[in-house]
Amino acid sequence: MFTIPTDLSVFSVAGLTDLFNVATKELRTLRASVDAATATDEQAERVTELHAFTVSVKNEIGKRNDRI
């Protein structure tokens, strides 16, 4: 299971992109294995956490690209 980092500032854009890809892969796999009727609370929470992380990474990369 992918460990979601709390501080994105320590990663380069390339590193953030790699983390985004790993999180997205886990998210897709998890979503494919459950549905709303069969998901446990833990699975639903993990989907939410992974989704929030991918949004945060996109925003962080966007902010950095805006500085260029």
C-alpha cells in the first residue's frame, strides 16, 4: 500500500509526478475491486484519501509551473 506523504514541498516535480502515478494506479485498482455497495469503511476512506492526494499533487505541480 502506498504511503501518502504529508509534505509535498520536499519533492521535485518529477518526484511528485511519480507519486501521482503510484497513487493513481492504486486508486484505479481499488475502485475496480469494489463498488459502493460492497466497499468497507476502510476502502471508502482509502479511495477518499488517494483522490484528495492526487488533487493536491496536481495543484502543487500547477503552482510550481506557474512560477516558471
